[in-house]
Amino acid sequence: MKRPVLLLLSLCLAFSCDSYKKYSDKYMVFFSCDISQSPFNQLTTPGRFLSVRKTEGKLHITDTDDKKYDQSLSAVQNGSFIMGLSGLIIGTPLFNDEASSIWAYDLACPECDNPSTRLKFDQEDAQFIVSCTKCGGKWLPNSSGTPINPEGKEMRPLYRYPTSLNNGILTVSN
């Protein structure tokens, strides 16, 4: 008698749970950097974000002012850094109520869900947003990656990844 009841309770819990997850595990990610070194030192300033991509043994980094940086990777870094679907958006939100002050999102559009469809940094009504040129979607990195959807269309939030900061080394990993 106990087994059917336990099975029924398990099924009810499985189907009634909220599908919202704070962090995405859809794509693998592993990245680390020293936030005392430029340009990653910008990550300690609230409202500053960087896009980080890995191609051909280099990191391509762009800040919110559209300034671009290239950094060569060691063979170990090149082999071990996994950049999610399309790269990373890393930054410190203006208003943060969490212990971890630096957040990380995937650089790929969560609606298009394609590695070649990257989000771009933008300004709208004096606030920092990221937008997709393919589907037209817009998101607020300063507000947990919340989508801006004026038409009421249901959209996914940005894929967010867990971060940790230890002795000035930021790690993004799931």
C-alpha cells in the first residue's frame, strides 16, 4: 500500500513543480579570469558588463562602451574554457540582492537558441539592454535577464550561469 501512495506523491510533485530554474544547465560553461586585470576589472563596477567570446586561441572581449579587447589564451585555457552556446555576458548588476555580485549569462539569444545568433549591447530609454538583431528580442541584464516584451509574448529569460569569486578569481561554471 505504501508503494502506490509514494509513487502517486512522487508523480504529483514532479508535475506540479515550477519550471523556473535560476541557473541554466542547458549548455556547458567553464571560464575563469582575474578581476584585478584589465578589462575584467570593470566587472567590479555596478552596471558594467562584458561580452566574452573564444575564437582561434583568443578571447574577444567587448565592454558596454563598445571598446574591444583581444587576449591570447594559453594552450590550457584554450582547451579548458567552455563558453556556453555562444560566449558569455558577465557583469555586476546595478541593483543586486544576492551574495554573488557578478552575474553571467549566455551571449546567445535564448529565443533563437543558435550559436551564431549573438546578443548585442544596446541602450533603450537610458537603460542598458541586450538585444537580438534576428528575432528582435530584448533583455535586461541588470534585472536577472528579464525579457522586455511589450506585445505580451512569452519569452525566455537569458540563460544564466552560476559564478563564484575566490581571491580575485571569477569562475563561471555549471
